Amino acid sequence: MNNINLNMHKFIDANTFEVISDENVIEVDPDIALAVSLLNKKGYFTKACCSGHAFDYTYTKQVCDISLLNEDKIKEDYPEYYIVDKNENSFVFITPKLATRIYIKFIKDYHFESLPLGFMKEPSFDDHLMDWSKTNFDSISKVIDYYENNKKRNPNDVQKDIEKYNNLLLEWVKELPDINERNDE
């Protein structure tokens, strides 16, 4: 890969408890590690990834113009919400995170002919246009919902979906040819 160190973590040796200063170490989630390793070995260089997290029930605070306050619409869009502040100009409401994502962001668009079952391409951000590209796709992802029929799903069921789709991703990666074997590069 390149010489830019994107690693924002330090590691400690489990036996000696010394800080490991090897800048070549990359930290990834365990469920996606083998797929990311194989992708990079095959020449499909990655920039970031996430395997999805079943127990990431965090909440988001949103400040909105008071003209947008329509509790019936909010109830439709969010299975659970709390209005915590309201004045003549704005209102603040808190909503749960609705889903997790399994994703891999690549250093460029590799123009994959197929994707793992359930995954989709995501566009690159065009720094010059300051907008999402309409033609380049540098990421693939699978969204896994925390809610079904406006009810919070059991985290164990979410974890099963995470494992299922990470396994489908790994099987897809195993079938990809090495980048040097592809005709379109």
C-alpha cells in the first residue's frame, strides 16, 4: 500500500506490555479481517472497513427548524424518539441509530462485475466537486437494520445477520481473481 499511516491506534504486547511501535500494523474488526487481508493480497487495496456491530445502539441528537416539527412524520421515520427541547425557532430530538453497516472502502473504484449477495456499491466523494460521484464507486456495503416493523430486533439476531453477510463477503473475495489476472485493469 502507500506510506500514509492511517492507523490511529497503538498496540500493547500481551506478554511484555510494551507499546508496539510497528507502523505497519493495521487494526480491523475480527469478522472482516480475513476478507480484507485477502483483498489486499489480491491487489484490491483497501482504505477502511467495518464488520458491523450488533450492540451499537447509540443515539443521535438533531437540531431542526421548528417549521419541520411534525410528530406524526417523526413517528413514521423513527421507531423511538425523544423531543428534549423546543422553542419558537427550533426543536431538538434524539433518535436511536437505526442500522449498522458492513463496508469496505477501497483506494479506488475497481469496477467489480458482481458483488456479494445483499451488498451494494457506494459512490466516491469527489473532492473537486465537493459532492458524491455519479460514476465512481469506491466502497461496497451491506446495511443491517436494528429495527424490524418498528420494534428493536434482538441483538443476537442482528449478530447472526452480521456473521452471515461477513461470510458471504469472504466467499466473494475468495472467488475474485488477482488484480493482475483481470482484463479490465
